[in-house]
Amino acid sequence: MGKKRTITRRNLLRDSAAAAAGGAALLAQVGTAFGQAPAVVTQRRFKAWISRGDGPGRTRLHEAALRPIAGRQVLVRTEATNLCYSNVPAVLGLPPPTPPTPSALAAPASAGGRRMADMAVIQGHGGVGVVEAVGPEVRRVRVGDRVCVSGTPHCGSCYRCLRGRSDMCQFLSAIGADDLVAIADLADGTPVYQNSHIGGLAEVMVAFEEWVVPIFTQLPAAELGMVCGCTSVAGLGATTAHALMTIEPASSVAVVGCGPLGLSAVQGARIAGASTIIAIDPIRARREAALKVGATHVLDPNVEGDGLVARVRSLTTWPTDRLWAGGRNPGGRRPGSGADFVVEAAGLDQVTPKLERGPDPTGLKPMQQAYQMCALGGHVVTTSIIRGDMVLPGNLFSIGGVTHHGGQAGGCSPMRDIPRFVELLEKGQYDAKALATSIVPLERMLEGYEEVAYRTTITGIMTAG
Ligand SMILES: [Zn+2]
Ligand SMILES: [Zn+2]
């Protein structure tokens, strides 16, 4: 029962004022449906790490002048960005430790016009920051919003987004050299582009709104740069987004490869309620980090060798092998145990690591093992970049009961999932500090990237401003 309220002139006036304020708020919402005022941003100068040419030394710090913001473009002042391992060759220009192996199975590449290496490109793919200006067609964010510029777009209206697979949003199909649009110019008139339309290794990012996710939080920039970065999004996505697989409480999860993506998957498995979480990595410091963030067991693939799959099978043994009593048999021709869910996050060596090397620099073997350690009826999500074509036992692949999910960003829908990941960080369920072991200012970006490249750190975050 509410309090009985006397009708007075004063109360009536106050109520109508509140109603008017509510109406104004509604109109403001409606107003944004028709776009925002055009941004006028010209010649803003900013520092950017720009890559051009081939080989070491291809990435240098420049000052660039911004072009006007238009259409669905969003200008974001960068607060932090993650130094993704996949970008190591583009940033550092180091030769790969093993020669590229052309795939025998890949579709022929279509002939492109211009070559990415000849263009002036800001590397990186996303970060966190604050919106400084928006084009007239932007609806999703406003000036002053804190945002994640996602490595994966989420338009919500393309064929794949409408089918619940925003990790494969079709806006991703247009990030080649010929698709990029210049966002700035160097002093000599050279146009400046951004990797994947988003960049990150600069004081600003200019992204189309499909890549921008508003996040309503006051958390520190470096931690947000970690949780909103492509690797965390993929690791948490594979384990908690439920687009690819749904980890059940009390299940067993194996994570192959414990870089920032794998260690995010370990945390996601813990958050999802897995009771056995086996983290596998050749680097001791990464296994220690895995134990800190939720792994129940850690394994060194160099020690386990070809016995790795059997070892995972033994660690995931069910309390009974009595088949009439809910049991599963751990051996035989059709062994029932193995990890219920596997996240593969090892990948190729972009350069030879300075810490412990893994068993296979191409990343193929860890991926094969990940598939083979999965239980019958289980699920494998692969997330990494490997070199060469996968070979698997044909019958295991065909009728082994393992469901493989090749996902991008772990199956995440960025607009839906990134705010959830920020909430996990906000409430202490996700540990960003344990993963962001090198935090460097913009001027020292290259030092941070070398640590990432040589795997002497778990991952790096560059802060700006
Ligand atoms: Zn990445
Ligand atoms: Zn889409």
C-alpha cells in the first residue's frame, strides 16, 4: 500500500513537471533514431604508429591530420588497446621462423588491386576509448560515451547476424586492402588507413558504428583494454557466449594454449561452472597464471609429448565405469572419457619464442591434439591461426561424435557479449590484471610488442592519453 497523498496545487505542479521531463527524455530518444548533428572535425592532429613497406622498422611513430568524420563514422580517443599476437608480423616486420606453407585446399585468392604493405596503415584491431565525434548517421553511441572498438563488427542486420552468428558478421568481409578508406593524411600528403577499419595503435581510432560498442563503466582503461580486446572476447566468447557450445556446470574443459585467449577461456570455464579445467601450455609462467585464474590442472605439452591426449583422458575419468550406473569407460576402442569441452588456443609461432617453445611451431599438432582429447559427444572450439592443412584420423572425424566449431571471436555477438564481459570484470569474476602483464604508454608500443612477440609476457596493453 502506498502512502495516501493529499492532492494539492503544489503536488499537481510537481507531477506535471516530472511528466514533462519524461516526455523530453523520450523525445531525446526518438531524436537519436533520426541521427545526430553532423560532426565538424577537421585537421585534428594525432600521433599514430604507422606501418609501411617490408621488414623490421616498418612501423614508426608519425603525426597525422584527421580527415572529416562522415556518415556512420565514429571518432574515438584511444585510452587503451591490446597488442594482439596475430598482428606481430605486420607491426614488427620479422620473418616467420618456418616458411609459409601454401594450403593445398584453399580456394584461389582473387586478384587484388593494391598491396597492404605499400599503404600507410595504423595497425591494431580495436581498443577502448571515448567518443569525440560522430557522423550524422550514427545512432549507437554519442559524444562522450565510453566505448569498446571491437575487433569484430556486429551490424545486427546482415545474413549472419540475423542467424545468431555475429562473430561472422558480413561487414568482416570488407577489410582487405582495396576496402579500406583513408581517415587521415601525413604531412607529405600520404593517405593513412587503419587495419580492419579500426586500427588502435594511435591516439585516435575512426571506426564505423558497426564496430563500436558502448560500455557504461568507470573501470581503469588498461583493464578494459584487456577484457574488450580480441583475445579476451574470443576466450570468454568460446566459453560463455553459448553461440558455439554451452559449457555445463560440473563438466570438464581442456584449454590448449594459455596466452591471453586461452587464459580468458580458463576464466570463462570457471565462470561457467566447469569442475575440471585442464590448462596446457609449454611456458611455465603461463601455466602458473592458469592456476591463478581457475585451472584445476596444468600440463606441459613438451613433458607429456604424444601421451598428452591419454593424460587428459585420465584426468577426466568419471567416478564410475559401470555402464548400467551412468558410467563412462575411459579406454577401449570407443573411450568415453576425455574433456567434455575443449578450447584450442595455441596457434603458430609468428617468431621463435624466447621462453619455452611448444612442440610444433606451425600450431597444427596442438590443434590435432585438441580434437583428439575431446570426449565422444563433446565439443571443440578452435580459435587460433595455424600454418598448413589439418590432418585428423578420418573415422574419428567422421563418426567420432566430436562437434567442431570454427568460430571467429569465439562465437561472440559483440553488442550482446562485450557489455557482459565488462560486467564480469566489474564484479571481479574476470581477472584482467593477471593477463595484462605488460602495460606500456603509446611511445613505448614497440617494446611492448616485442615482449608479446617473443612470449616473454602474457600479453601487452598500450595506453594512450
Ligand atoms: Zn587480435
Ligand atoms: Zn552483421
